[in-house]
Amino acid sequence: MSHLILSIYDFFARHRALLFVLLLFLTAFCLFSAYRLGFKEDIARFLPNDSENARINNAYRDVILSNHITVYCSATDTTDEARAEQVEAIDALAERLRTMPDADRIQRLRYRIDPAEMMEVAEFVTDNMPYFLTDEDYQRIDSTLNRTAIARRLEADRDILTSSVGMILRPQLLADPLRLTEGAVDRLRNMQAGGRFSLFQDHIFADDGRALLMIECSIPASETSANERFIKNLKTCMAETEREFKDVSFHSFGAVEISLSNANRIRQDALFTGILSAVIILALLIYSFRSAREIGLVFAAVLFGGLFALAALHLIRGEASTIAVGISSIIFGIAINYPLHFIGHHHHTPDPRAVIKDIVRPLTVGNVTTVSAFMSLVFINSDAMRDLGWFASLLLVGTILFVLLFLPHLLPHRAIPRPDYSPFRWFTSRSWGSNRVVIGAVVFLTILLSFFSDGSSFEADMARINYMTDAHRKDFAHLRAMLSENQHILYYVTEGATPDSALEANEQSLAALADLKKRGDISRVGGIDGLIPSRARQAERLGRWEAFWKTRRDSVLNILNEEASRLGFRADAFSAFNASVSRSWSIEGLEFFNPLRQTVGGSYVFERPEKTMIVNLLYLDADRAPAVEKALNDRNIASIAFDAESMTRRMIASLSDNFNYVLYVCGFIVFIFLLFSLGRLELSLIAFLPLALSWVWILGLMGIFDMKFNIVNIILATFIFGQGDDYTIFMTEGLIYEYTYRRRTLASYKDSIALSAAIMFVGMGAMIFARHPALRSLGEVTVVGMFSVVVMAYIFPPFLFGFLTSTRGKARRMPVTLRNLFISIYAFTYFLVLSFGLTVVGWVMFTLGKKTSRKKAAYHRMLYSVARFTMHHFPQVRTTVENTCGEDFRRPSVILCNHQSHLDLMCLLMLTPKLIILTNDWVWHSPFYGQLIRYADFYPVTEGLDRTLEHLREAKRQGYSIAIFPEGTRSPDCSLLRFRRGAFFLAEQLNMDLLPVVLHGTGHVLPKQDFMLRRGSIHVRVLPRITPADTRFGTDHIARARQLRQFYRAEYEVLCRRVETPAYFADLVLHNYIYKGPSVERAVRHALRQHDNYTTEISALPDSGEVTLRSTGYGEQTLLAALVKPHLRITAVEPDDDRRAIAEHCAARPANLQYVSEA
């Protein structure tokens, strides 16, 4: 990738005019395409695209989101005179509303109940009773048609007709003297409002004494400007009416008013926080860059990316969700990373070409991983989420294109680096990743916060993230209580292509509602309740009517006429009833029932050109609503059950499912691409692990401070996750660069990250001062999220990378890999278990039982067997024992052995079971195997050999050899240290043979200053005995110590020349290149494999002297040669600065190898 970008840079450097023409053309084209992009504001586009969600969304919009405004008229007291003035004021306000400028947008005003209208409805039901009677009505009627019941009914009718209300009820009583429609009239009353309302002079009053006027407006809730104008005109009418009626006051409430108040609050908060953050961000940029040109280029880069995204979105999608694009604008906070990193690096490296060479890899890796993650949104079954994914991805692509193609040519060319003005150098200059206190604190906090992470939750109540004044909140609660009678309302909507099919489907669904009511799941059903029958229901009811009266008509009419005559009624008083019973009824069209449809049915029947919806209001306890909703939706495909929170629940479920998908898919995509681009699983985990831990911190801190996710800030939280992705990748790439070239560039990476984080922190975090709950939640999540990702980015990558590549402040000779780490953990665990087991066995044998020579011998045989098995089954280690002299260890001796590693002890124990080893205090008091070696009769040498001589003589008499390391300590570089005289003094005093054993490879497999097992081979070479009479090495212990060290050096040198071949060091050499980029590792691995570890080339070199090798590339051959031939001084010539820097900074490079650029 860097070669391609550098080639493009070189081309445009020679053709700068073409560069600017291309930039102008792309900008103009993007402006033109972006202008043609269409926008949609429907929040339901976040729901998955399926028929069920579409139906619920449409019903929700028509039933719940219809534009209703309630006007409250309050008086100074509650007397009848005051209420009468409220009535006059409401009438005056209604008249003004009918004549105001937007009066044509008012569909209906409801503020009074017309008694005459209601009587007409009741008379319509009475006059057409066969259409409204149910099976329950017929059961009741059948028991009231005997002479006694008829006489009682007629007496009651006569009393009513002679009372003060007789004239009003006369038509209804004469048409239905036997009260056959009593049940239908009761159902008609149930269609009216609940008991929280009352009437005064036919006007509607709330239970708190306020008169109500309800406005049904035709302006959609999404048309903000039209609603704002309508509300303004409404407020004017209210103010004029208040001036006319001094003792009353008005105020209004509705979803539109809340929406407008939200818009105004957001506008004010955004203005305040925007100005605040703009001032701080501009101050940061001015302080950091001190160049108007560079600051302008930062904004130019992200603006170009935004234009590019809008233009590409027009070509790909044609239209986009306004909400999705608005949310995606947060991605500008990620996109600004690219120009910030480039310009920040340019301050340290003034040559733009060199900047491209250094920074193109982390920029492209971070960009591709983030873009790939956002592109996963495109596969979600939600239009808005797809728009979100497309816009976010294209914005980042457009910005990176500008940064890599155009920005290098627009930056000034300097001869020297610019002075550093980083405002965060006090923070970025510290090595937080190597501070043990900081690491411990962060690990402790991570564990602690993981327990609180389950405490974070999702805010399901949309009202809590809307801005409402105290008055609005009070009115909302009061109106909700009045409409629902302090119960939860579930809307049950039945659909049909025609009004009749909708009515028929609704009638079929009423049986299910009846079952729920019988079980107590719902307390009441509000709706048309069969009072507007479908044609099929009409046929059924008319048939029932005819069948019922066929056998009863004559007898009932005769009794009615006789009893009426007896009570003094005129002979034709009930002619209308006689006609109803006697006439033939026919099925009527829907228009026939207009008296019901246009009055009480208007709130329950919604007719649209494409379909008709019938609404039933189910009153129930709130905790039962989800179960009832699910049961009804599972039962009937023509009906939909939902409530005011259903859309929120569905959107939350959709967002939860989508973002769970996004979280896992994005994580998988990011990790796979990191693995591909970084080339090592270890480096991928270093870049990825902080992201996972930062999510734990975000959830934990939100749980502690009772912050909740909502439909707004959860998207921001995932974007912050993407921001953290860029930060950790930059930190990891910076660490790799420094490790590879030993050039101090990490500081510029840290400065850029700090500036980027500060801009994001200020830009979004300033919203914590907003009064709007949704905006404030954005600020809270930004503060928590950015704090978490920055902490993780600055601490864990340096700490983990440092663990892999360095120890005690120096580069590791062989870096740690996951393979070596797991093998080391396995071996250490095996050793601990083995030590514990042998200690327990020793305790049983020697503490519970008597200590005997047989038990001691058995215990030593056990140690011998375990050591042999362990050394021959070590993972990735091959152990070879050379005993050419035929030593059988039967005759006791003092075994001398060079000391390189903890493995030396096992190498000796595997030689013979009749062995006692002299140890130092550290081994004697070891908590892991100290007791074990005491059971084995090992002795500490720190007490002095004089004090242990008697014990050792006894061991000699029992046939035990005594092993001792004459160096006294492990050699850090596998060379022979000075021999101490104790071993030779001991052999002299005990008159024992000296048995030299030479170890090779233990110090390479497990070095002194490292606890990581490496791949390798161990050689144990047993040399011939040296008897006390042998004078070749002197006659006393002092001379023997000196002479035998020379003998050991010679024998060890012979063994090294034979064992230390190119194949022996090949793994070490390869590991010196593994964390220097995948291309370097692949090249070295391929070269070693292709040239058979350069065996032929190295064998052709002399063993000593000086030699010059040319064009050595990454230096794998020269490094191998220098390790295999330590006495040969090698001068490697490599003209390429980068390759030479990689080669000469290999940690395993010995002193006999040096690199130069020219011979």
C-alpha cells in the first residue's frame, strides 16, 4: 500500500496543476450529487423491514401519533358562576379557532356533548333495534316477555312519560316500550369517555374542575414548521380570550407542543454547547498547530469526506434517513483523526513523502478496520441502519483519500522539524504502560467495574429522554390518568381492505377479548363493540330477529296492546314498535350507520383510501400489557395489539439485536483484519484487547453512576468503540515502529491521539451541560467512553508490547510469543503440580513413617524417573545425553556441572538416582520445592562445607554421588564463570573422583533472566572421571579449580562448535523479526527456508578473523553467521537505511557484528 501511495505522490509532485484540477472537479461533482440526495425523517426506518413492523408503524402513526392538542381552561374558583364563565370562555375560544388563519387544518373540535345529538343516536339505535341486539340481549329479552313483566314495563313507561323528562324520552319509549335495546344503549354509553370527566352545561370538564377543549389537527407531527405556526396562532387565540375573560386562564398541551419544546431546547443547548466546544477546540488547534493553514486543512479534510459520503450515498441509495445521517455526523470525530495524525507527524518529519512512508500503514489499517466494521451495518434489515453504515463508511473513506492524496501537497515543506507545541505533552511523555502502580490500579479497576457492568440498562421510557417542562409533565400525567382511568391502555387495531372487511375481522376478534376479560387479564374494552355491524353480522342478527319473533310476535303484541289499553295508553301509542316487530328488515350499507360513525364511532374507526382500521381500547394493569399484547398478536394476523411503548420496545429490541450483531460482527471483522494486517496473533490481541476492556469500563461506570443507554446514546457508544479501535491501532503501530527502527516516533502518535480525544471529548462531552435529557446523555456517554478508550489505549498496548519485547528495561533476546507463553505456563503448572505431589509423597514416607535407607533410595529413584520423563517430554525441547565414556555412576563421585538455567537441576537428576545436590539458600528455602529437596537430603552450601562433611561422608558410604555447580550461580550469557574452590575442596576431603558433566542449551531454552521456555535442544555430555591420583589438573584443590575451568572451556567450546549450527540459531534469528511487520517476518522466514538457514554460505566463512558481507537486506544471514561464528568479526554493508536499521536493532545481535551503509 505504501508503495502505491508513494507512487501517486511522486506523480502529482511532478504534475501539481493536474492535482488541483482533480481536487476541484471532485469537489464540484460531490457538491452536485450531494445536493440531489433526498432525505426522509421517519424514525421507524430504524425498525427491520418486515410486514409486521410496517403494519404496527402505520397503525401507531394513525392512532397514537395523530396530532391532538388539549386546551385547559382554569378558573379562580369552583363555583357554578365560575364554571359558567369557563363555558363562555371555551365557546369564545372555539369560535376564534374556527376563524384563525390555520382553521382549515382543524379536523375536529371537541369541548361539549350535544344532548340532542346523543338522543338522535339513541333513537337511531331504538328505531333499528334488530341490527344491534346480541345473543345476550335475546336471553335477557326472552325472560321479560310474559304478561307480568310487560305490565311492569308499561307502568314504568307511563310514570316516565308523565314526568319532567317525558317529552325528551317520549320517542324512544314509544318505539321500544319493552326496553329491548337496553343492552345496546349500555354499550353505546361505554363508547363514551371514562369516569374522570364530567359535564356542565353540556361542556366537558376534567375532575379537577378545568374545562377541556380537544383539537384534532390534520398537520402531521413531522412537519415542524407548520406545527410551530399552528401553535403560535393557537396561543394568540388563547391570549385574546384570556383578555376577554379576566377570571380564566388557558394553557395547552399535546405531543406537538412537547416536540416543539424539545426542538427549541435542543436548538438552545446545541447553540450553547456548540459555541463552548468550538471555542475550546479552536483554542486547542491554535495552540497545537499555530498555523491557520494547517487548521484549515484539518477541517477541509473532514468536510471533503462529508461531501464525498453524501455524493456517494446519492449514487448508491438515492435517498437517506435524516436521523441516520445526523447520527453519523459523530463520525467526524473519528475522521478528524486522519488529518490530525498526518499533520502531527509532519511536525516531527517535515518531508511529506517521509510522513507518507511512516504513517500510511497505521492510517490505512485503522481506516479499513473501522470502515469494515461500519459496513457490517449495511447487511442489517433496516433502512436507517443501512444509511448509517453507508454514510459512516463513506465519510471515513473520503477523508482518508483526501489525507493521502491531496494533503501531502497542501502542507508546507520545511527544512527542519517544527517546535513541539503539544498541549498534552505532560501526559503523553509519561510511560504509563511501564508504571506498575498504574497497571495494578487499572487491572484492579477493570475487575471491579466488571462486577458493575451488569448494572447498566436501557432506558425504555421515551418520556425520560424527551424534554418537558414541569407544567408539561404534570399535564401529561393528568391527561394520561383521565383517559386511562389510572389503568394502562392497550390498543387493539383490526385492519381490512374495505370498511366491511375490517368490521367483520373486528367482530371475529371480539371473542378473544371476551375471553381475556373473563380471565381477568383486561378489565374493560372500549370500542364500537359490534354497534356498527358488518354485512355478515347484519345477516346473522336479522335472521335471529326473524326467528325470535316468528313464534312470539302475535302473543307479545296482544299482551302489549291489552296491558297498554288497561293502563290508559292510546290504541296506536306503540304503533312504531308493532311495525318494527312486524316489518321485514334488509341488509344495509355502511352509510346507513352514519349517525353512529360520525359521532361516537369517529374515535374508533379510521378510514383511509387503502384500508380501514377499527380500534379497541383495552384497559388493564400495566404489568400484564406485554403478555396480553403478545398473546393477541400471536392469535390473529388481521389484528395488531400495541401501546404507546410498543414502538419504543420494538425499536429497543431492534437496536439491541442490531447492535449485538454489530458488536460481534464488528469485533470479528476488526480482529480478523488486524490479524491479517499486523501478521501476528499477539499484535492483534494487543490492539484488540483494550477495546474489549474499554467496553467493560464503559458499562461498569454507567452502572456505578446510574447512566442508562437510550435510543440516542447507544449509537454514540458504538462509535466511541470505533474511535478506540483507531487509537489502539495507532499505539500498536507506533510501538512496532519504535521496536523495529529504534526511532522515537511514538510521541507524535501519542500527541495526535491526545489531541483527537480532546476534540471528541470537548465536542460531544460539552453536551453534559445541556438541559435536554437526550443531549445530556450523549455528553455523559462521551465523557465515560472517551475516558475509557484513552486509558486503555495509553496503558495496555505499551504494557503488553513491552512484556512481549523487553524485560528489565532491555530488549528481549527472543521476544515472547503466545506459543512460548502457553508452553511456559503449562511447564510451570506441571512443575508446581509435580513438586506438590513429590512433597506429599515425601511427607507420607518420611514424616508419617520412619525414615530408612530403603525409603530414601525409593524416593531418589522416584526423583530420577520423574526427571528423565520430564526432560525427554518437554514441549519443543529435545534432550540428548552423551555418555561416550560409559559412565554408570555406581561409584560415588563429586559431579561438576556448569550452571546456566533452572533446568540444570533436572538434567543432573536424570543421570542417576544415587545423587545428592548441594544448593544455595534460595533453592533450599524455595516455597515451591524447598521441602522436596530437604526430603531428598540435598544440602545448602551457605552453611559451609566443613559443617556438612559428616553428612556427605555418610551419603558417600551409602553410594550417593554429590553434585555441585562450581560457578555458584547461573551464567546470564551461557559463558563459563569463575569456578569456586568448594567442589574441589570437597572432593579432596572426601577422597572422591571428580566427574565432569558439560551442559549446553539449557541457558538458551530457559535463560537466567527469563521465565519463558524457548524452542531448542539440550545436550548433556558426561566426561571421563578424574581420580584423586590424576595429576593432569594439579595436585591440590586450588590448582584443580583453575585447571579444570580451562578444561571445561575447551570442552564447552568443542560442544558449541558442534551443536551451534545455523539450524540451532534459526529460530532465535526468526524471532528477532516477528514483531517488525508482516512483510519483514515473511521475507525473513522465506529467506531462511529457501536458503536452508544459509548453512552452505555460513560454512564457507572462516571461523575467525574479519569478513565483509554486502547487500545483506534485513540481516538474517549476517545475524546467523555472527551467532554461529562468535570469533569472526563481520561487517555488513546495507545501503538501504530502513533495512539496515531493522538489522542492526535485532536484540540478539552479538558484538562481533556491525552494520554500515557503505564499505
